[in-house]
Amino acid sequence: MGKILEGIRSPRDIKGLDKEQLCALCEEMREVIIETVSRNGGHLASNLGVVELTVALGLAFDPPEDTIVWDVGHQSYPYKLLTGRYGQFSTIRREGGLAGYPCREESPFDTFSSGHSSTSISAALGVSEANAIQGKEGYVVAVIGDGALTGGLAYEGLNNAGRLHRNFIVILNDNTMSISKNVGSMARYLTYIRTKPGYIKIKHNLESSFQRLPLLGKPLGALLRHMKARIKKFFYNPTIFDDLGFAYYGPFDGHNIKELTETLESAKLLHKPVLLHVRTYKGKGYQYAEQDPGIYHGLSGFDVNTGDTGDKSQSFSDAFGEALCQLAEEDPRICAITAAMQSGTGLTGFREKFRGRFYDVGISEGHAVTFAGGLAAGGMLPVFAVYSSFLQRGYDQLIHDISLQGVKALLAIDRAGVVGEDGKTHQGVFDAAYLQTVPNVTLYSPAFFSEMQAQLAFLVKKGQGLCAIRYPRGRELYRPGFFEDTVAPFSLYGQGEVCIVTYGRLFSFAAESLAQLERAGLSVRLLKLNRIIPLDPEAVRAAAGCGKVFFFEEGVGRGGIGQHFGFLLQGMGFQGRYFLRAMEDPFIPHAPMFRALESLGLNAQGMAAMVLGYCEEEKGAGSLEKET
């Protein structure tokens, strides 16, 4: 494995390979990706589907002088292998290793970091404009999938890019849908002829010659262009891309390196925006991924020989989906919305039971929020299940299209907090902070499945306005014997002079830290916030009587719940000392969730060490004062 890859430092190193060597290279790349993802987890099916396309891009272009922008970036593993990162590839998604997405800090070949959908066309257009302003040469290519093309931002980029009068290439990697249907074998033949380099060169030379003819040149050229457009419309159904100003070609076989390379070389000769429609198959080369690309899209790991994906334990997403189904049985107004994350957010069961009340709106979170507002205005009770990092894309709509409307809608915010190996682009650490700025929001943050289900039911039945519940990725953690489920705004355990305040998953770590603190002779009051927006004044008052208050938050510190809690404490005349530990740098690198929380000092040991450190510091300062 890796015999050819060992000698590749950049795409230039594959330009001299013959057909057999290129086929062998593709096989090697697939083997490396399958083996690595089986150990490290990551995205499998999407990466296996673009191997030949990536090789063809390497043959036709010269990155980093030419720019290739990958949309979402969960199909960038083959590109990493062709850009000098084969030796590090075994570290992908591991702490200190390669990122699972394009990363500007990682390589000059990664012009634009990505992780969220539908951004590639806009970003690539920006690079193209920057090149033009600075007089830089080099082609710019945006690679976008059909799934990402469901996002409105992609069309905003297409609309602007279609106005260009220079080369700009968009590759539509289509693995599920058809964009347009051409008419018969003549259409296929014309597509083949029109994309041959010779045809394009002759076409360009003829047009230039017409422009130089005196008097009749321009009118004759315009007449021929008009006739060509009429003939083209006879054989082709016009596409939206044609209407937006792109020269549309395709569809092409995305696994035929020769055809792809020739097509890309032809596209480089056009002095206008070009969209190449490429058909690929997700999971290609690995039987289990080909049969079920959905399951093998993103994994924590799997057995290569059997395809077994391992741990089937219940997650917060599963528990949410079960609870929502039960509530939907009782309330026919409940509708579930997902933005292309049906399985990830636990809504598969809801879709099967309540198909008429289930909506997958594609990768369009802003639309999902406004759509929910419309459903609510029409008398329904919408529940939008969405990853925390993806909800960021609907912030404006939360304010204008739900809060301002005065309607009731629910957000089920999945993957809240640190998500682990997916890294910087997917950490769910902003939602609690920015939701504080949205009027009339109620936000709960449970620590356990049963608590989440009780709070969800409470919000469905008694909540007002924009209601939300946030919960972490994966399974629930340590549940102390003294804990009881409640929908009350807060829970208080103990009566010590030292108070630990936290919410959500961190409650488990705070509860674990109590034993260590008690062994050190500290009496601790543990305040668990259940409703974090709005904060209950009584919860703040419960901490105000302590000499030292420690707030631990799995979210951004600036503008977060902990900062607001401290502000309210001061407003009550708090005379003690207040300590806040949260994320100072919210762009948290990829690492296993437990390791990331440990590095942030947000696990049980980190909490205990912080509390003991400040208490010992104060004790030492007191002894020094007495001696003086």
C-alpha cells in the first residue's frame, strides 16, 4: 500500500503517470482512505466517490498556483494525499494531526478552510477577483456537491460568478440527482464535440476573425451566435446554469480519468464561467459503503472486513427522536424539520411514523428557520433539529422570522459543546452566547436523556415564543445518585461556602469533582442551571451568599452564560470572588472529546484543580497577612 503515493509531493508528480499507473494510484488512495477511516473515524463514502475526479484535477491543473476550493471539505482526503500529506495521513482527525477538512494553516494547497456547506463558489469567486486585481495568473476551480447545491448561498455565488468575462470553473459533483435531460444521441454527440479542445480553439479563432472584419464583422458574429443559441436550445433543455451565465457541460462520468482530464483542459480554454456536471458514486470501491453510503458517510470507526460500525449505544440524538415521536402522537400540530441531517439528528423514526409532518429542506438552515416561522404562523408547532454549529447560519431568521413574529417554535440543538474530532468548524460553542441576544428565547440545557425528554415535553406543552433545548453529541456521562430530573430553572445540591455553577454535560464532571474537593476539606455547593436563558434570579441568589463562586462553561466565555451570570451576581451586591472558566479561543482543534475538555480544564480533574488552587492561594495569603 502506498507505493506510488510515497513518491507524490504535489499533483505535478502524477502528470507523467500512464493509464495503468493512474488506475493503481486510485486503488492505493482508496485502500489508504478505507484503512485510515476504519481506525480514526471520519468521512468515507464521500471521499471514495471523488478519487478519480481528484486525480483528474491534479492532471489538468497546477495547485497551489491554480486554486481548488472544496465545498464542505468532507471529500478532501484524496486531495490531501496528492498534495504531500500522505506521510501524515495516518494522523487525520487525531490530536495534533491532519484536520478532517481543508485547513489553511495545514497546507498552502488548502486555499480556503471549509466545513460548512455551499461556500465554495462564493469563496472561489473571491479568490478569482483577488487574482484579477493583483494581476496574478492561475485558474480557479470550485468543487461543489449536489447536496451542497441545495443551499441558497451556492446560488448567490452562481448569480455573481455568471457575470464574469473570464475563465471560472465550477464542478458539480453529482452523486444522486439529475440536473437536466438532453435529447437523444445527437445531444450526447454535440456535448462530446463541443468539449474537445480542438473545437473550442477553432471556435475562439473564428470569433476573433469575425471581430477583425471591417463593417460586417460584428453583425455577422452576432448573427452566428444567435443561430448557435437557437440550435443549442433545439437539442438541449436549458439549465438554470445557462440562464445564470455559465457554459454548462455534462453530465460526464466522474470515474473516467481520461474523459475528465480532457474536459477540464477544454474548460480552461473558455473565457467565461463554466459549469461541469460530473456523475460519481459515493462509496465507490468499498462494497459496504456503496450499498449504504448514508451509514458510511461519517463514522467513528469500523471493521474493514465486515463493515461493522461498532458502538450502537443510545445517543442524545436517539433519545430526542424517541421523545419527539411520543409527543407527536399526542399533539398533531408537531412537525419536525431537518436540514439534510435526518439520521444525525435522530429523526428517522419520526419520518417513518409521521411522513406528512416531516420536512427535510436540504442544506438550508436559514430557510429551515423561516419555514418553521411560517408553519408556526399557520398554526402548527414546528421543531427544527439542527447541529449547533449549523444553526449559526440561521441567526438573522431567528430574530426576524420567529422572535419578531411572536410565534412559538422549538429548536433541538444537537452537538452542543465540544464535538471532538470534527474540529474547529463543527464545535458547538457559540449557540448559548448568541441566543442570549435574541428576544423572547427560552433555552434549556439538560445533562441526561431522561432530563432532556422531560424538558422537551415541558417546552412543547407550556413553553412560549422561541423555545430551545441544547444537548451534546453521543452518550450521557456520570449520573450521581443525588440527581433528580426536573423542569425547574435550576437545582441546588449542598450548602458549602464554595459554589460551583455549571450546566449541561459539565454537570457530570462537576459532580465527579466533589469527592476530590471533599477529601481536601472543602464544603461545596453545586448549582446546576437547567434553564440557561433566561437565568432565574433565584439561581443567582443561591450563589450570591457564597464566598467564592466558580462557573464552568462548555461554550464561549465572551458573551456567554457564565459572563452574564457574573454580571447578575454583581447586581445583587455580591462581595465574594467570582471565577469563570470557558473557551477563550472558540476555534478548538480536533481531538477526542474527553481529551479536548481535559486540555480546556473542563473535566472533573480540571475543575477540582482550579477550585483547590484558588482556595489554597487565598489560605496562603491569609496566613501571610497574620504573620505580617
